[in-house]
Amino acid sequence: MALLGILVMAIGGAAVWYWRLKMAREAGSEIIDSVERMRGAYKRRQFRKQAEAAPLASIADPAIAAVAFFFCLAKEKPMYLDAAKGVIRNRMTGIIRPADMDEVLVFGEWASKNVTSPEDPIRRFRDLWMKALDMHERQQLIGMAEEVAEVGGERTKEQEIALQTLRRTLMN
């Protein structure tokens, strides 16, 4: 009878230890899964940031860069985006071929959708504008940007900061 008790206790002890090891393994798997999910989320965020910047990075024409920047400025007043689009179209007439105007406007609007601040395109396009535009053309660019910012009334704080950054960047 004692032998049977020892045998039952040994089987019970083995079952308890098996269960404990199984729980430890599951806890370890859950920790590893959590770490992998966090790592995946980090990589997706990094990729998303790169993808958001990609449309602006593909722009090599100063006129298209200006259109994208103007849309970034206009986005600060979403209610007046259509009016700003009309101003952009009017001011870019003669600079962009009429046959390409609609395509450039659509691309500029799309490229500006993921830009968080209107200052980002200034930093990205500064070298392009400095190389391609003379002083008179830079002044025209600033004038166009001011006109776009004034659509719908007074400029917002973000627009004012972006315009100051643009002036400082292109005139120094």
C-alpha cells in the first residue's frame, strides 16, 4: 500500500512539474510574441515614415516642388483648399505647361497629404530651389506662397512660420 502511495505521489509530482514547465514555456512564448509585435510595429512605423517622405523625395522639378509646397501651405486652412487650388493654378500658368497643369496639381496635392508641417518641404527643396532659381524667381516663389497663405483671410500661425522660414532660406 505504501508503494502504491509513493507511486501516486511520484506521478502527481511529475504531472505538477510538467504543468509548471508547460506554463513557463507558454509565458516565454507570449513574451517573445509581444517583443516581436513591438519590433514589427517599430519597423512598420519606420517604413511608413520613409513612405510618407518618398513622394517629396521623388520631386526634381522646382515648379512641381513649389506646387507641393503651396498645397502644404493651403492645407493649414482646409476649408479654403479649393480656392487655394485656383490661386495656385493661376499663379503657375506660364510656368507649367497648360497640358501638364492638371497632372502637376493632382500630384502636388497628393504629395502634400502626408506632410505634417509646411516647413518640411522647405527643408527638402531648399537646395533644389537655390540651384535652379535666380533671385527674382525666388522672390516670385515667396510672393506666390504669401498669396496662397492669404486665401481665406488672415494667415495661420503655422503659415506665418513657414513663410518666415522660406524667406530666411531663400534670401540668405
